[in-house]
Amino acid sequence: MKSRVIAGAVLLTALAAAPIARADEHPGQKIYREARCTTCHGETGDADTPAGKRLDARKLTSEEVRKMTDAQLGASIAKGRQKMPAFGSALSDGQMQRLVGWIRTLEP
Ligand code: HEC
């Protein structure tokens, strides 16, 4: 019981501190922007960018992407796919996991 109270207090502290550090941003979103996924897939993942249209980049909000497993998404990011470059040497496994985590939050 006592540990639950402590855990609750820790959680509240984390939530209270979050707004100072850009609370609304998922850690994967920052990586997404810094790795320039936005060039093709756009800020919101809808692939509505000149490069995205030219290369036929997939909408990250699409049904196809939603149906894929985390491992499949991670493999596409690491190894690339068709006209999408591979990011396996530029990003760590943890960074790619966070990217997948962020893609999961996108709404169609
Ligand atoms: C140069 C343009 C480009 C960039 C930059 C890019 N992508 Fe893509 N991406 C594509 C294209 C094109 C496809 C569609 C591939 C296909 O035809 O299946 C795609 C597909 C995907 C898919 C769907 C995978 C699948 O197997 O269908 C995911 C997830 C994805 N990209 C994530 C990312 C992430 C995360 C980044 C940044 C680390 C990124 N992309 C950067 C062009 C790009």
C-alpha cells in the first residue's frame, strides 16, 4: 500500500514536470523530425510532401502500416524498402523502437 502511494507520487511528479520539457511531444516524434523522415512522410505522417508524392511514400497513418507488426515496421526502417533509404546505420535500435512507438500513436 505504501509503495503504491509512493509510485503515485512519483507519477504525479513526472506528469507535473513534463510540460516544461515539451510534454506533448512523443520521444519518437523528435527522432522522426531529426532523422528527416518528415521529408517524405510529412510532419503528421500523411506523406503529403513533394518528395513523398514523387517517391510514393507510404502514409504512416494508413491501414497497411497499422496492420504491420512492430518488428515489421522496425525492419522497414532499418533496412529501407523500395525507394525508402535504410536507417539501420544512422539510428540505434532504441531510436527505431521509439519511432515505431510514435507511429503507433498516429490517427488516420
Ligand atoms: C526519401 C524518402 C523517405 C524517407 C526520408 C523516409 N521514408 Fe519511409 N518510406 C518511403 C517510401 C517511398 C515508402 C514506401 C515503401 C514501399 O513502397 O513499400 C516508405 C515506407 C515507410 C514505412 C512503411 C513500411 C512498409 O514496409 O510498408 C514506414 C514505417 C516508414 N517508411 C517509416 C519511415 C521512418 C521512421 C523514416 C525516418 C527514419 C522514414 N520512413 C524515412 C520513403 C521515405
